[in-house]
Amino acid sequence: MVKSRVQFICQNCGSVHQRWAGKCDACGEWNTLVEEGTSGGIGSGPANSRNARKGRAVVLTTLSGDIEDAPRIISGIGELDRATGGGFVRGSALLVGGDPGIGKSTLLTQAAAALASKGHRIVYVSGEEAVAQIRLRAQRLGVASAPVELAAETNVEDILATIADGKRPDLVILDSIQTLWTDLADSAPGTVTQVRAAAQAMIRYAKSTGAAIVLVGHVTKEGQIAGPRVVEHMVDGVLYFEGEGGHHFRILRTVKNRFGPTDEIGVFEMSDKGLREVSNPSELFLGERHAKSPGAAVFAGMEGTRPVLVEIQALVAASSLGTPRRAVVGWDGARLSMILAVLEAHCGVRFGQHDVYLNVAGGYRISEPAADLAVAAALVSSLTGLALPADCVYFGEISLSGAVRPVAHAQQRLKEAEKLGFGSAVLPLGSEELAGGIGAGAFQPTELADLVARIAGSRRGRADDEE
Ligand code: TYD
Ligand code: MG
């Protein structure tokens, strides 16, 4: 008999503690430590060393060799295939994470139906919903006739026995990983130990049979159940499905991909008949734009290989507080502080008495430093009350010295802007060769102060017109 040792595992970060505490030392979350037994469980390691068996020799092989079937299964849903790097990879495990209710089951039902209609064997196992609920969703999506094999089950051993029957499935979807449990671990479903053990069993199945596996994981804030983070390192790819409440579009963002690029996004719109692909996101993000109001600047960004235009909105208002407010949605708060500091130190623009709010339109999130220039333009425009030209796009990185630095893909960004009817651009000097178009007449400041002077100068221009 192996003596059972009691451990406390943080449900947020997965760190192991010997004693219970209110706060996890590793990640700082409160009330996330849960007692989990380890007798014979996964990861108990040295506790079992006395009855460890002798190792069995495995056959070593070569890098080259036959791979059966096409290595990828293409769903035909363009935005999904883009995010996965060209389709689901056989023999791999993919994690699709996201907030509850964002549309993960909807997306995967649509993908399952599309693949099954093409003749692939697709198994959809739901641990969250009853068969009737899944059927209702399929009806709503208009895919009820697709030959997807469906089960409502949560035990890993039962699932493996079920799919071992008949032809090997091409894709197995497990919705969600937090409902699965295996006989091998004796913790409650949803705990870190169970989630890891169940994921491990399914990944082992994928590697040994060549079926592709999709694990759905809910992002959890309270730490009541283990979040998808605890299996991120075990799977081959991680996609997060994101969106803002109140907006219809959803972004499928690649966070990890052992078989493709990690900076791609897929863009969808949630409609009453499921998710619709958005192949030109710029049109969507600029759709709600009110040109001509101060504080708005259009940023020409890049997401992986694709240019995305989005509006950045700033509001600078006189503050009645001792410490003025800075609030950011869709961008990095630390980066905003940096831009404000550069504007104060090198351009003589003062924000010390003002609240500053920054918003990226449409619930979109920007991680590129190339947005600096558009943010600075929006801030100065709002502070001065001078609207920026409505047909102008901005991109460029700003350094702490106040210099405007070149960014990659200038030509591609400009081309997208041109396609959407923009007529001018502000971008860094020293970007790659610009072949005509709006690049030819672009304003290319080397210092942020040049751009500030230009925006402030537009007041004089306008006053002259009125005289
Ligand atoms: P769901 O896929 O169940 O989310 P998740 O699996 O991530 O928890 O989607 C739930 C939301 O999507 C729900 O609020 C209803 C909405 N929805 C639509 O707007 N249109 C549709 O066609 C479907 C199926 C769902
Ligand atoms: Mg769901």
C-alpha cells in the first residue's frame, strides 16, 4: 500500500503546497488552495518508487519516415483554419479556451458539422450539455443533418472505450476539459489533478492513434475550477476565443502553436444563426466610426500576415481629482503612461491636470507597439479639441527619447488603408521603400514633436480659412 499524502494545489496556477493557506504564494490569488489526495495519482512520483516496475525498451526511430494521411484536416471555415495555421493537425491536441458563453461550443459544433459533411469521422463529446441541448443548437445552426457522432459523457475511460469502436476518428472534440474525470486520479472533477490527468490521457490517445483532439477550456476568474492554463504546456496548440460583451464580433487568437505561426487571428461575428466569418476585419472595426470628432485616430495595424485597421479613441478631460485617472480598454496601460510621459517631456504637452481615457473601438485588443503614434495623435487631438483629418491612418513606434521609429510591413499597412479609401498617412521615416500610392504623399516625422506641431498647426490653418 502506498501511503496517501495530502497536498494542497492552487486551482489557479497549479502550484503544490504542503499546508493550506488563504493565499497562494506562487500566484497571489486568494482562496484557491484545494486539498487533493495523491495516492497512486498522476504526478505522485517518488512516493511510488518502491513498487516501480523495470523499464521497457522502446524502439528508436529516424526523423524521416512515412506519415499516413494528410497531416492536416481542413475545416473549410477560413478564419478557423487561419488561426490553427492551416487546419487541425492529426495526432495533436488543441486547447480552445475562453470565457463561458463566448461561443466555443458554437464554433466547434460548426467545425464538426463542416468536417463530418466532408466525410471525416468526427466525435463530439459534451460533458456540459445534454444531447437534446446540443441538438437544439445544431438545429439553430442549420447543421442538424451533418453525420457528427455525439455523446454526453464525462469519464475518460468510457470515452476512450467508445471511440475505440469502429474506424479511428479524425477529430474528437471534448467540451469541456473541466468536466472530464479519470479513474486514475482521485480528486473531484474540475480540480487541477483531474484536469491534468484527463488531458494527459486524451493527449496520449491522440499521439498513439493519430486522431486530432480538441479540448475546450473555460477561463475561470474565481479559481473554483482549474482554468485552461494548467494544461497549456501539455497541448500542441492553444487558441483563445475572445470578445467583449455588447459587441458581436469574436476573435480567435493563437497563443501557442507547435505546427504554425502564433500571431494569427480569426475574426467572427456572432449572429442568430451561429458564427459568421469576417474575412475583412478592418471594415467591421471601422464600421461604427464617426469621423471628424477630436480624439479619434485610425491605426493601421498588423495581425500576423494580415493588416487590420482600427480606430483608437482618446478622451482627455479636465480632472477634479488630486491624482488624475488613466483608464485603458484594449491596450496596455503601462504603454499609455509611457506615451503620456514622452508627450510631456519632449513635446511640452501637459496631462497632469487631466483625466485620460483610451479605448480601442469595437472591443479589439492591440498588442503591437506600432500603435504608439496613433495613440499619441488621438491624445493630442482630444487635448487640443482639434479633429484629425478623417482620411488619415497612423502607425509607428515611439521611443523614450521622443523619436519615431520604423515598424515592419509599412507597405502592406498602406495598401490596406488605400483599399479602404484612406488618402493620407503618418508613418515613420526610414520604413521600407514605399511604392507610390498614399505612401508618396505621407507625412514622415522623425520626432514625435513634429507630429504634435503639425496637429497644433492645423488650428492656425483652420483660423485662416475662416477669416
Ligand atoms: P456557446 O457556444 O454555448 O458558448 P460557450 O460554449 O463558449 O460557453 O454560445 C453561447 C452564446 O452564444 C449564447 O449566449 C447564445 C449565443 N448564440 C447566438 O447568438 N447565436 C447562435 O446561433 C448560437 C448557437 C448561440
Ligand atoms: Mg459550451
